[in-house]
Amino acid sequence: MLDTSSNRPALPPEIARRRTFAIISHPDAGKTTLTEKFLLYGGAIQMAGQVRAKGEARRTRSDFMKMEQDRGISVSASAMSFDFKTFRFNLVDTPGHSDFSEDTYRTLTAVDAAVMVIDGAKGVESQTQKLFEVCRLRDLPILTFCNKMDRESRDTFEIIDEIQENLAIDVTPASWPIGMGRDFLGCYDMLNDRLELMDRADRNKVAESINIQGLDDPLLDQHIPAALLEKLREEVEMARELLPALDPQAVLEGHMTPIWFGSAINSFGVKELMDGIGTYGPEPQPQSAEPRQIGPDEDKVAGFVFKVQANMDPKHRDRVAFIRLASGHFKRGMKLTHVRSKKPMAISNPVLFLAADRELAEEAWAGDIIGIPNHGQLRIGDTLTEGEALRVTGIPSFAPELLQGVRAGDPMKAKHLEKALMQFAEEGAAKVFKPNIGSGFIVGVVGALQFEVLASRIELEYGLPVRFEASQFTSARWVAGEKADVEKFVNVNKQHIAYDHDGDVVYLTRMQWDIDRVVRDHPELKLTATKEMM
Ligand code: G4P
């Protein structure tokens, strides 16, 4: 293995061993299966097959059952921690539904790297491409896993070319597949000169690995049929000539991605990928904040909320705020300052998400994700510190581009609907506006499919069939300014005014012309398409 130590700042060992990442992929590429195998190798589950929570619907259901058992808080598989060799992995789940939502962006602000899973037969698919672009905005290091090599897949060079061209990133093979489909034998480990052979008989068994001395080692002949071996030698030689060699620094800077080939379902190639995440993946990185950046090595604890999950239990208004620790050594019971309200908060029952179970977190370090149950004080974008007035930046909020009215199928259930909508607004899954005049709500989203996702979640989680319908408005702008000015404006524009879930004033219209007019006529007010997440 290459020595990558010189690329690292000196961090306390507990922090240096942490790798916090997300998996990005197109649906069906194998994210769930790979997650399962990570946990299997991480010793977090005994047998693969225990965390099949595929699809938002199934996941929500299983959570709901679990929740009933322990007055639970719906944690689904939002964040999972497990140990692998000397490393502590924190895997943060990107939302499962296929629509591209703000949630996904925000999740990616909480990780230091991403594992990109692609299907060997399909290459770079649309969702992968979009998620990759988000990672690129932050120069996140990306490690690639090309899955399903046990099926007929594309030519290895073709896959690599496609990634290089579509994603404009250098690709370096960390392993090279031997055969494909039914003839897939395993991989040649390009980094360690090893032969990894797949055992098709036992999907949960660690693959056999054979140390060899280069591609001329006679041991190879014992394990690989002559025709395949010849092809392997040719291809590896070509790859070494044509493709860039692994440059750990370029990987950390997000300019190069190493690619491993394997088959998640056969547990093949997964361990090598995990080794790769440990060796080439970044340690906890500095966090951008105002007025200054937060370093992971700082003694004092700081963290920020990147996700809020509301409890579905109607009897409790609890929710869990997911905090990414940006610095320090957190201990249970600590008093932290909630910077937005300037109030102290005693964090007495934080939870760590150790694979399937959640446990009280006695301690956590920079890089870790902890869950803090609370009654709604903690919102997406909030910063917690040991007193310093720092505000983490870069948590995006998006202008809702599509507005629709929503109604409960049963008019008697309007209150229930309000509650459901408020929950989703707090989770950041949609913007919800209550018009000043009339009843009902207007929901704003970024992608059309989000309406469908919302409708099915409201039905599933609240037993409430709802209808989305065209709204008379097409744009929303938050109105800020001196209190008296805003009130005056509200009074003369009653038909255009609504309130968001925080009670802040929003101007709704269907004409850009209206917005331009307000901007021109009211220099004392500020109209914004997004609201700062704070
Ligand atoms: P996702 O979370 O990215 O959506 O994918 P998931 O892991 O659920 O995998 C999608 C399908 O691909 C599953 O099949 C899964 O078994 C299969 N799969 C995953 N890894 C491999 C692999 O290495 N080789 C092959 N041949 N198949 C793989 P399914 O039929 O949709 O689900 P199931 O019936 O297996 O649960």
C-alpha cells in the first residue's frame, strides 16, 4: 500500500481513524446490498439480510414497528457506525426515494467522502450523475465500486472511459476484473499484487486471497484458465500504460477516483473497498463556518444539524436532530450552546447509531454523527458549540420551484394534515405555506416527484389520503425587513401573503412582474427566494 500519511494533518488518533461517508448510486445499483455487506464486515450484524430496508415505504414501516417497541424515534438507517480494522466508519444514508431532493444535498454536507456504486452493465446512470455533481461542488473525494460483475457487464475499459468522460474525473483501477458474467473469477488487486478469487458457493464468506509476485508469477496459472490469464495480462499492461496511477493526494482533492470491481451480493470486492476507504478516504475535514472555519482537531466541541427526523408517534412531539460533530470530544451530559437561540442545552440522551441498534452515546468525536432527541428546538442548519458564536455555513436551502395546494381527502382531518405538513417542513422535505386568507395549505417543492413522495408518506405515516391540486400561485419569496415595514406590507397585500412553518412572512404570486414591482416599490424590504437555514 502507498504511504498516505504525509498527506494528513496530525489529528488525535481517535479522530484520525474516522471515515464519514455516504453512498451515492442510481436505484438498483446495489447500495442496500453493499451497505449490508459493510455492516457484515464491520461486525455490526451477524448475517447479511438483516437490514433490508429498501424503499422508503418498507423502511418507514419497519421503523414504525420498532418505534412502537421503544417509544421509538424513527431513525431508519440514517446513520450507521461500525468498526473495520483500525477504522471507525460512519455511513450516512442518502434518502432512498428516487426523486432528487434537498435532503440529499444536505446529507452530503455532513460527510467527508462518497462511495459511488455503479452497475457494471449500466455504467453511469442519471441519478449517479446528479449526485456526483453535488459531490463535485464540495470537491468530495469519491471512491468507486463497480458492482454486479457476476453478471454480464461492459468491457472494463469502456466502463472506466465512461466515468472519465461523463464525470470529468480521472479514474485509476484499484482492481482489475478477471472474466465476467458466469466466467467472473475474481479480481487482480492492482495495489497489492494479490489475486482475489470469488467463492460463489458462500455469499457471506470472505473471498480467498492469494499473494502473487507480479503478473508472471506461475501461481497465476494454477488459478486462472490460460485464455483468461492472457487477457488479464494484456489488459493490466494496457491499463498501466494508459490510465493514471493512483495518486492519493488527487483522490483526497476529488480529482481522481479509484475504482474497485466486485459483486456486493457475493460479498466480493467489498473488503478491498473498505480497505480503500480506510487508506485513501479522508479523515474528518475542517468545516466552513462564520466568522471562522472549525478544525476537527480543536479541543472544544462544535457540531451542526444536517437532518431532522420527526417522530411519527402522535403522542409525543419528539424529533431527532442529526448532528455532525465538526470538532472536539463530546461526552454525554455536556452542556452545549444552541447558537441560534443563544441558550444552553444539556445533551443528556444523545444516540449513536451502531448499525441496527441505537445506543446512548457516552462519547463521540469529530466526524461522528449523533442523534439528539428534542422537542423541535433544533433545526436544520443549527450550530451547537461550547459557547463560541460560530455558525456553520453551506447547508443549502432551495427555492421551491413548484407550488401546489393540498387538501385532506376527509375535510374533518384538516388538523391532522396540518400536523403532517409541519413535520415535513421541519424535516426540510418541503416548504409549507399557510395563506393569510382562506383555509388549506400550499406546498412548495424542488422536484415534481416530491409531491408524490409526500402524498404517499402522509398516507402511510398519518393514515391520511391527500390530494395535491394546482395552486393559483407559482412563486414564493420570503419577506424580510423592519417589523413595522413588514406589517405594513402584509396589510396591503393580504391576498398574496402566507406564513411558513416558522411563522415567517412569504409573498406568493404567479407573476414575476409582481415580484419586480415589490422590489422596486419597497426598497425597505428584502425579498429572497430561499430562507437561510438557521
Ligand atoms: P439499491 O439499494 O441500490 O436500490 O440496490 P439493492 O442493493 O437493493 O440491489 C438491487 C438488486 O440488485 C437486488 O435484486 C440485489 O439483490 C441485486 N444485486 C445487488 N448486488 C448484486 C450483485 O453483486 N450481483 C447481482 N447479480 N445482483 C446484485 P432484487 O432482485 O431487486 O432484490 P432481491 O430480490 O435480491 O432482494
